[in-house]
Amino acid sequence: MLLIKPEVMKRLREAQDISVVQDMLISAFTLELATLPTYFTGAFSVKAGANQEAWALVQSVALEEMLHLTLACNLLISIGGNPEILKTGLGLKFPTQLPMNVDEGLSVSLQALTKEHIYQVFMGIERPDTRTPLPGETALHRLTTLKIEKGYNSIGDFYEAILLKLAEFQVAGDDPFAHPREERQVNILKWFPPTNRKCGNGKVTNLASAKAVIHTIVSQGEGVTVEKTPIDPYGGLEGSFAHFFKFGEIFYGNRLVENALAPSGWSYSGAPVALDQQGIHNFLPNAALSDYAPGSGAYVAGADFYNVYKRLLTSLDHVFNGAPDQLNAALGIMYELKLVAQKVVQYPANPSDPDGLVAAPPFMLTHCEPA
Amino acid sequence: MSYLNFPRLTFSGEFQADISTVNNDPRHFDNSTFEPEFQEFQQGSQYNGWWNPIGTGIFRLSGCKVKTLLGTDGIPVTDPALDAALNCVVGNSPDRPSGKLVDLDPDWQLASCIYGFSVSLADENGKVVMQGNYQPNPFRDLWFSRAPAPVPGDSAASAMFQSVLTDVKWHEDAMNSPFFKELIKASERAQLSIRLTTYAFTGDKNDPKFMYGKVVGVIGPAYTEEPNSFILGRRFMPTTQNAAQDMISGNGITCFSSIIDKSTNTLQLDFSNALPTDADFRIQNLGMLEFAVLTNPLTAQDTQIGPDGYCMIGALDCSEALQNNLSGIQSLAIPDAARALIHDHPLALIQILDERGNASVCIREALLGLEVRPDQFAFRLDPNDASANQSETTFHAARYGIPMENAELEFWFGSPVLDYGNTPASEPADMTPKALLPVNNVPAQVVKLVPERPVTDKHGKVKVKIHGPRVMGTPREYFDGQLYIISYNFAGKNPAVQQTYDKVVAVVFSTFDAPEKPNWADVQPILQQYANLYPVMSHGLFDFSKQAQADTNARILHFVFNKHFDDPDYMPVTRDLSSSKRKMLLSYFAGVMAANGQISDTQQIYTGRCPMGFIRKPRPQEIEAGLDSVTSSKLRSKR
């Protein structure tokens, strides 16, 4: 659950110039981008062949965050902004508050796929914005309480405010979509498997398409229709539960099944779901390349990995700044990222402690803030 | 003009060649005798998947820095204050997947070629000032004895990749460098000549630099008239061979080429690949050796001559500094006395024996100065596709570096040969692969070279076409196609002395009649073979030999099998799939996508990889269908 800083909402609601909305969308795509190292690290921590269901789940979430990133960038492009993917990606530091989030809100870190990490971070990000008690919980979650007490806005509120502001500009005679630069936007039908979404090719050319795109970003992942009870863990999607509940099955260790006795109508009391900790690498948390000794296996493979990551960001930067068909190359680099990550995890983080923490593929060069 | 002319820049650093070795033993291609151990690392004398079964095939440059600039005047510049080009880093594509290093065939692992590789020059701020695409070309002058025992196997090997960079693009900032301005001006058609000499490879998985090696490189101007893949010039060629079949002189030097640069009246010698190293891969000190012109063209290697038997040029610089900073290329002014002889007398490297000037010939130019080599020499011919069943190459012939007109060439087709080199026995013996050894060069009369007896024109060149047969069977039984090894040389009684692996080699794909509507049984054996040979894919990504996983991933599989041959992500990486088998795979996956519609749940895409399937809520029709099944639980009731 993302809790947007009140000052951000205020600035957005009071904006007089499109540049403010552009800034807001820059924060939005930064948010999506920041989730990728989080999910990728989780996926990379799964040993080959182990914990297949958990691994598949994390991968599918990562894919959807990439879709959200794409849609947020399309929206930014349509109103005249240019996503600086490379600069933004290289500047990400972990652990971090997600952009625009309140300080006492969710902190994301790069860690192995443990139950604790699933609960704190993955379920934290995906937590639906609802006051209904969720399965497995006897009291309201800390973030939900915080939201209620302080009256914080959700990501849904944030995007709603974006739409209102864009409509406002349009009514005032200053059409934000005057030059949507469609040729610079990515056609999602070409690159992403179709799911139950209503935003067509994902390009934004007017308020209606902006609405459709925003709806897709907000509705996936959380599943639960906002403010409705009882909850519907399918969230309108065919086939399987929304991500929050799939993660829940792994955390609570049991399948989510209908249960008339539970307050939410559902409980994690079905067949057991295993997360074999032996099948997870014990990663060095929030790894930077500088954590590894130069010349060590972790460093050489880690440097390789960071090189691929940088290349991926460079490629995506070109995609969203005039060369959308280069997503072709970016896709290839993403596979390369996976393969090179597999090399990194063969090494201990510290060569003098071969049975200790395992080297995690580094998404940062150092822990210091970039100049 | 090529990299041996001016202007040129040199660089040195490391390369990574993460090649997979499960496919090193052709017997591993036999699905029916494939063992799971063939995907594991070698253990002692049990070969398994050899020394890197989890290779990705990635080839890239790493940590390469520009070392020296030599402008059109040939004078070296090393001070960055004089030219910012010296601060540049030589690297790969900044925004594409990595290039791949690929053997022509498991029975010919002696012509490894780089595909999908881009070379870039980036300034100290990381801005790319030049980028070009490496035109795929296999390495040449491969030898295995560069480093002494106890350096093992491929670590002691060394080779040269020479090619052109095409579609070269410069950033306008390159104009701030006087050197880059000269280089742009000297090159034709947005192309540059590039040469990489690679050696000191680490095949020890316990070394952090596993699959890395040393590279010294050079970039210079490219001209259309010159061969792309070798230097046609003055070629030093040993006349002795060691047990590893390497041509090496008594003091361990292998063949290398040189040219006379007219603009500076110097001899430019490239021995980056030729001088022996110590066990730490540093160029050995060979003592005081001198380059000279021999006054008697018939003086043999290893003979002793008097002071009148040669005319001095200059001392050999066999320093590590020359190798690293000048990419192993030495520049020697040609004294007047040598200049008179040099165009029709052989060059040599000699060792002065005493004050009277008696000398011993260590290594000399090929007899009669004869050289003949083809620019492209490794071919894939596909009888399933007429347009891919023929190719063409240009042979170049020269005598003492001067193009030879009217030279007649001849071809000798290889006799049947078993692939002994890549099929070792394991200990314990029952872990030796059980498949039979493949035989190459059979059936005969399959590949045709036209004309059969080519004759060079006034530029010393002749085009030769190579044709595959109309139909090709499966002489290698469990894997596709056949390898043909064809020797070439001058016709008549004076052939050129050639490097061991300088052959024309052609892989001919087997004829394959693909069914109109392929089903899983049609495609499974092909996918099984790839899953066996490339565990980095089948274990690291998904096991496409299992129908559930292949079908779920039909989209991405169709995508990668449908790429252009030169694309870094072309599948298979090894480029050993015939056009008809490839079409069949594409047709199968297209059929799967059409029949199943798109997978609507992204999670299914990933869990479709799990051979156990994954638990999703069954659809009503599936429940209905299952109720009457003998295996359905009696407890299940309708929703």
C-alpha cells in the first residue's frame, strides 16, 4: 500500500502548469522502476528448480510492473514529458522509501525471497487500499491504520488527481494532449501478453485513453475492488488470485479458500503451500558492487551483471525517447540479465566466508548517493 | 589499406568468451544416448559436459583502454593532453544484448565466429563517440602452443579475429580529436578495419576470471580492395610443426604477417599472435633477434648463413610493452640497402651468432613469397533453401606482397575422417558417450567449387562460388548435416606453405521435409537436443523440451527463432538449424498461439514452466470433463 505524502497531493491539486503533472508522472514511473530490482532480486534468490510457484509469482509481478512502467511512460510522453530511464535507474538506492511515499510508510529493500520479506515488502507494495479486514489478519494492518488516522491518499487517489488536473487544463483551453507524440509511445499489444485490461494498445492520446491506462495501472495487483466488501481476491481477473493473495498463500503457508466463518469470507486454510528455505539463496541484502572484494568471483560476476543492468536501462531509455521498437533489444537484454545473475549467485559475498551470505546481483555500484 | 596502415589506434584489456562446452563432444548430440552427467562440469577424467557446461555463448570486451594513437605520419602519440582519443574506452554495444561466439560445427571448432557484436569507443564521460557492427568473421592463425606447460589446453591457445566494422557512426564530438578526424577521412564507406588478438584464456572454474582472457586490439582504416579477414602481405611462415600440429619455429614463434607501408617507407609487422609467452602469458624474451632480407631466396629456416646472406633491417622488439601498448605491431624503417632487395627477396628473423655476423635463420617469409588465401572461408550451405545453398568468396594471391596475376588455383577435397579430436574417452569407461563417432567429408562429390581451377585477375583476385548439393542425407546420423574440409593452393609444383587450419570448410545441412502442420512429436526431438546441449537455457530459463513449457512460451520461442541471422539474440545461438527445421518450429509455435489464443494470465506463463503444472482454479468445463474420469475424486462436487 502506497501512502502518498500530503505535500505531493497538495502540489498536484494546486498545479497551474503542465510541468507539475509531468513531474508527478516522473515520480510515478520512478516508483514502477524501483520495484523492478526489488522483484528481480527476489526471483534471483530462488535456486534453480526450487520453489517454482513462488518464483513464477514474483516473475509475473515483475512483468506487470514493467507494463505499468510502460503505461506511465506513455502517459508522460503524451503530455510532453520525456522519461529519463537511465539516469533514474542508475540513481536508485536501496533500501528506500518509494517515491512520493510518506516516511513512515513502506520501505523497500533488496533481499532474498523469505517469508518475512514477502510479507513486509511484496505484500506491502501490493496491499489493497481497503478497510475490510483481509484474510489472515485479526486487526487492521499498520499501514491501513496509518492511512485512516492521518488521512493519507493512496496511489489510486494520486492517479485520480492526475486525471482531474488534466481534465481541468483541457477545459481551460490548454489541451495537455495537443501533441501526444504517439510514434514515441510503446504499443503494449506487441510486447506484453494480453490480460483482462481495457486500455487497448496502451497509447495515450486523449483523456479517455489516459483514463483507461490509469485504470489498468491501479487495478492490477491489488485485486480487491476498492472500498467494496466482501473482498474478491480475483479482482476481476480470470484464472488466479491477485498478487497480494498469491503472496499471502506463500506467507501463511496455505491456499486461500472461501470460508463463511472468516470476516472477509476467505481464509488461508486450504492445502499447504511450501516455501522451501533451503531452496532460497541466503543473499547479502541491498548489495552494491562495492560490497564485494575487487578480484573476487562475486566482484567479477557482479560487475558483469551491473554492466548488463546498465545496458538494459540504456536500451529502455532509447525505447521511451524516440525508438519504441528497440524494446526488441531490451527484451533480449532482460534474458541476458537473468543468465548473468545466475553466475553471480554461485559465489559467496565474502570469499573468506564461503558458507556465509551469498553474493546477490548488485543493482547499485556503491551505497553512496550519486553526485 | 587495413589496420596495419595509418592512422590506427591500439588498445588492450580483457575479453569474455562464455562459450558452452556440452556441445564440444559431437556424441552429445545423440538424444538416445544422452546422459544427465553430460550437463555437469568435468570431474577429473570423467569428461561430462567438459569445462563450461553452463556457458551462454556471450562474447564481449572488458576493461579495454586505448593505448596509442598513430596518425597518418605513423608517429605514436600517448599523451592525452595532445588528443582526447587516448582517454577512450573500447567496449561493446551500449544498448543491445551481447555478441555471441559460435563454432562453425562441433566437428570443426577451429573457426569460432563472433555474431551480433558491436564495437564502441566511449569517452571518459561514458559518451559513445564511435560505434560499428563487427562483420561476422571467424578467427584465423589459431595455435595451441603459445604458453608452455603446465598451462593447460585452450589456455595456451591464441588466435586473431580480423574483420571490418560496418555502419560506423561517429558522434560529432569525435571531431575534437585530431586523430579521429584523420581516421574518418582515411576510411571508405563508413567502415573500419579491426583486429583482435585473443589469448591467455582461463578455463578454470575456480578462478574469478573464469572464461576471461587477454585481448590486444587495433582499429584502422578499411578499403574495399583489401581482404577483410587477413593481411595480404609479407607472411612469415615456419617450416616446422610440433606434436600439436602447430607451425612453430625452433624458438616457438608461429606465423605472422607484415606489410610495407609506402607512405612511411616502413615495415609494419603484426606478431601480436605469434610470439611465445611464459606461463603467466607475458611475451618471452627471445634474446637479440633481427629482421633482415635474405639475399638468397632459397635459404631455409634453421640454416646458418654468413654476413653476406642477409641485409639488416632492425632488431625485433619482443617486449611486453610492445604487445600491450602497440598491439604487438612493430614499425621498422627500411634502410636503403634492404630497400633495393625487399620487393623480390624474402624477409626473415635471424639470430646473429658471432662478431663476424654469422647468423641462424629462426623464421622466414613463405618460400618464394607465395601467399594465397580466401577472404571468407567458413560456409553454411542449406539444400532446403536455394538462396542459402550457395555462397561466394574472393581468393587473393600474392608473391612478396605484390598481387599475382594469372595464378591458377586448385582444390583438394578431404578424405573421410573421424572426429578424433573432440571425442575423448572418460574414466570410468562407462561414462564415455556411447554414440558412434561421426565421419566427415562423406559422401564425396557433394560440395562444388566453381570454377574448379580459378585463375586470378590483374589484381591477384578471383571470385569462387561454393555450391551445396540438391539433396543431402544424414551421414552423421544423430545430428544434422555434414562437414566438408577442402584444401586449396596454387596449382602446379610450387604451393604456398599454409597455416594448419587455413582450409575452406563447409557445413551442409541435411534435407528435411517438414510436415505441413507439425505437431509436438515432430518438433520435440529438435527441442530435446537443444535442451540437452544448453542447460543454461533449459534449466536456467525454461525446459522447452517439455510440451507444457514449450507451448506456454510459444510466443517468446517464436520470437527468438524468427530473428535475423546476425542478431545477437538469434536462436539457436549455434546457428546450426536448417531453414526447413526452423520453419517447422515457427509453424508449430504459430499454430500453438492460434489454437490456444493468448495466455491471459501472466502467472501461467511462468508457472507453465514448472513441469508439475501449477495450481490454479480449474475452469468449469475442466471440472465437468473431469467428473467422469476414473481418477476424479468422488468428493469433488459441482460448483
